[in-house]
Amino acid sequence: MHLFPLEIDPNKNWLPMDGCVLYLRNIVGPIDMQVGYFQSLFHSVEWKNDEAILFGKKIITKRKVAWYGDEPFSYTYSNVTKQGLIWNSDLLEIKALVEDKCGESFNSCLLNLYHNGSEGMSWHSDGEKDLKANGTIASLSLGAERKFAFKHKQTKEKVELWLESGSLLLMKDQTQSHWLHRLPPSKKIHEPRINLTFRNIVK
């Protein structure tokens, strides 16, 4: 397990320029609460294997996803359009917790289920036209601790940090315009992880 210093400043900007990324350690509570939320989401969320269309070919991932919101929003990424589901009680409870911690409100959430470290996410930015321009994306992690990386689109400078279970990562301001991010795979991780990315769809 990666060892963090005892204290991490929640106001520290982890990016050197062109954006803002904040990291808040465990906002959920004791490990039993984290496990409880994980198990509840694992069983209550309507998971589906993610799909993407690359060079005209449909790709189906092992990673599973789900899309929820205030209403049945349409959201298009990787050339595939998803239709949102209405929040369930677990997600509303977690949404309220996240909004309280970051002082912002969100109308939708894209969830990812990684079964183990072999499943990750390649370099990308969340700059789809459906999303609020320069809006905050709040990413809550539950389960396995995973490395997360950023890469500047022009300079190629990289920033890496580890996301603990219960932690909240805030990507703010112009981060999506200037930085790519990814979840690199790892053969050393055998436990699952659920990631909830709260965001705002522009109606």
C-alpha cells in the first residue's frame, strides 16, 4: 500500500499551471462505512460494460459503467450516447456528502467499476460538449487504492497521486482544457474499485 503523509492540505493545487486539482482524504468515514457504500453500490447500481466506437469499430470494455442524474440526461463520449437513470437512494446520499464537502452542486454522475488492477482508463479529458464548460468534476473513490495521473497537453509534464478509498478528487477550472488524465493498469492490484464522478450536464 502506498503511504501518505499524515496530513495532506485539502487546499493544495496538485497542478503546477493551467488548472486546479484538489485532493481531500477520506470524506466518507470509517472503513466499515466505506465498505458499506461499496457493497451497496455494487449491488444496487445498474452496471453495464462500457462501449466505445474507435475508427468505426465498437469496443466493449471489461470495466463497467453507469450513468445517473436528476433526469434522463443524454451524455455522449467515445462516440456513444448514454441515457441517464434517475438517482437511487444510495447515490443521493453520497451526492449530498460530496456536495457538502466541496461546496458545489451536481446534476449527474458517471460511475465506473474496475474489477481489479488490470482494468484502467487511457489518457483523456472530460471536455464533452454536454458538460458545463470549466465545471468542477468531483471524483469519489471506494475500494482499491489506485494511482491516478495527469499529463499536460502541450508540455507533456506529468503529475501522479494515489487515490485512497473514501477520498475525493476535485478537477476544477481549466483542468480539462489543458490536462489529460488516466487510471493506469497495475498487475499488483487484485481488489475492485468503484469511482463516482459527479458533474454537471448543460441542459
